[in-house]
Amino acid sequence: MKYMLILASNPADEPTPDSDTFGEYMGEWEVYTQALIEAGAMVAGEALHGAETASTVKVRDGKRIVNDGPFIESKEVIGGFYVIDVADLDAALSWAARIPNSHFGTIEVRPVMDFDE
């Protein structure tokens, strides 16, 4: 079954590119992604640019309204995602707990709808 792992954290809690720990932190992401690939669970995954680059779109009374910025008022922002294909929710939760920013961020795990079933 496919699950989306939505990665949210407060950017202030993450190592910055100029910090001493940034290289090690990025290495953790490489190891995690490689483990997903080797397990045959990796479907897709991407990092996202910062929330300051976000746009939101809604349509009201037939008119498109575009706003700059993320759609939620929160210190935590969505920074990336993985889509994995694993046996069940327990397996998805196990993979989510291994994500490098899970110790200071939040990982939302949601099943992907399959309209072909």
C-alpha cells in the first residue's frame, strides 16, 4: 500500500547550510533515502523550497485568488515528502520514525487513495 510521508518542521530548528552540523544532517537524509530505495519502498520524494516561495490558490465566486505564502499559520512548514509503498500502516510508521527531522519536526503519514481498486 502507498503512503505519503509529509515532512513538517520549524525551519529555525534545522541546521543551516553554514553550520558545522549541516553536512552530517544532509548525510542522514542520503542514508535514509538509500535505505528506502534498497528496501524497494521508495516511490517518490522531494525537498521543497522554503515557505516564503509558496503561493496559495482558491476560487471564490468564479474568480481565482492567489496569495503569497503558505496556507497555514504555523511555525512548522511543509519541507518535503516521500511516497512509499509498504505492506501496511505499521511499516509506514516505522519508516516515518526513521526520517532525520522526526526528532524535532512532525511527520504526517497518510494512505494514498487507489482509484483502480
